[in-house]
Amino acid sequence: MSLNYLFPIPFFVSYKNNVKNFVKEVEEDVKEKKFVEGTSGIVGNNQKKWINLMNKELKEEIEKFSNSFGIPLELTDAWWAKNKYLGYEPTHVHAKCDFVLTLYLNFDPEEHSSVEFEHPAFDFYSFRGHSKAPFLIFAPKLETGSIIGFPAHLRHKTPLNKSKQDKIFIAMHLKIKDKF
């Protein structure tokens, strides 16, 4: 049985070489205290800077993402997050946008757990007594430089970071352009 049969959700996967400059920008924000505390650790709140930077540095990837769905998209929000030791993000969706694009700046597959996506039928199977339906969870294989895009309504979570290494990523909201 193929993954597409079990998890027929459209994903976009790409890769960005050399993300060190982005890590330097995150560290600059940390030094300037441009962040807020969260369940995951710290989250950047200098959105205007990150929207401009992502539109410039990830223009090609954003266009590929938009083209992969055949829908013109525009970047509306961007921020970074550092999952500290024992940091996590509970199951959530992104209600302010249509799609999400995430670039991983520091992700060691030996140390970090991947983001986990829930199939829309997850609640149905859980309600019917299948409390652990692993075939309804998708955790993509990630590494530093991985980019993953997905529909914003798809429930997902970041499991507990059991590593002493920070997991760092940039998240972006994209909306469908009004006129296409």
C-alpha cells in the first residue's frame, strides 16, 4: 500500500543549500531580544525583517511551491523559532493563511524528532477506539536545509525536543493571491 493512498495530502518538499546566513540573522535577533518565549523555546517577532528576507532569499522556492499547487501565493508572515531542550509545539493549525512553508536551519535527524502531521481522518479513527493509528501520522525525513510546505488546515505538532541541541526553523504563512 502506498503512502499516497494512506496519506493523500499534498506536500511540497525542497532543499536550500547553505543556511548559515539565516542562522546568523536569528542569532542577531536573539542578541537584540527580538523574540518572545513560547512552549517550544523562543520565537522571533521581527516579522517585517523576515518577510523581506524570505521574499528575497527564498523567492525561487516560494515560486516553486506556488507552482506545485497551481495557485499564485504571496508571503504574508515569516518568523523563526528555536525549539530548546524539552521544547515542543502542541497540535495546531495555521488559521491566518492558506499554506505554510518551513525551512529548517538546524535539524539533526539523529538528535531531533520531525514535525508530525495528522491525517484528516485521525479523529475518526481515534473516536472508534484506534487510539494509536500510526498510519495516520506522517513525519517527513528532514535535515538542515529541508523545506516543507503544506496546507495550513493540516493539523501538526512538534514533538518534545529531547536533544540538548536547539532545533531552529523559519516558518512562513502564504495566502492565495486575491486575483488569479
